[in-house]
Amino acid sequence: MQVSEVMHKGVNTVQIHDSIKKVAALMKREDIGAVPVYKNERPVGFVTDRDIVVSCVASGHPVDDPISHAMTREIFSIHEGDDLNMATQLMRENQISRLLVVNESEQPVGMITIQDITKFSSDINLTNEVLTDIKR
């Protein structure tokens, strides 16, 4: 099975200088928990709603500060035509629960989460192993 068969199509992105408030408002409006952070056309990080709370709100950052204060500088992506097993392997190795999905031109086209994979996996043992590895 390919990543494109399981992923959420479409992806919201934000720019590195967007404010924490702007990104949080986007997450609320779109009912999403994570977005890739770009500098112009290049991905430079990833931010989750939890990152905003833990890295910014709890630390007292003003909401007008740039999202770069909250983002993780690593971003993991996978191609839409890649095998689903490659996605689970990337998640396991990097202890992450979501990946940015890109096309052949490296443009963002969607997201895939461990929950997406769980819905389509017939191997319950594999799903449990992946979750255990991610949550270590």
C-alpha cells in the first residue's frame, strides 16, 4: 500500500516569521494539531499544538513572537508514492507520530499520522510495536 492511499490530502503550512498567535489561530480554525514551518519555499521545521503550549505559553513568550520559538527544527517527510512500511519505519526510527507527505517536486501534498496507518493496517502487532517505539 502506498502513502498516498492513506494520507490526509492537502496541508497547511506556515512561514518561520508568522506569529505564535497566527499559527495557533490557523490550528484552531482548521482543527489541526501540527503544521510544517517554511522559510519561503523550503521546509525548516515542524510545530505542534503541544509545542506551542510547552515551548511558548508555559515559558511566557508573547503571542506576537515568531513561531520559530516553538518549532522543532527537524522535519521528516516521505514521498506520496512510497510504501506505507517506509512511513512506519521512519516514524519508529525517529519516534514521531506524523510525517509531511511531498510529491516528486518536493512540494507538500498531505500529512500521514500513526492513526492513519492504524486504520489501514491489518497487522495489529505491527501497529502496537510502532506505537510502543514512538512513545519511548
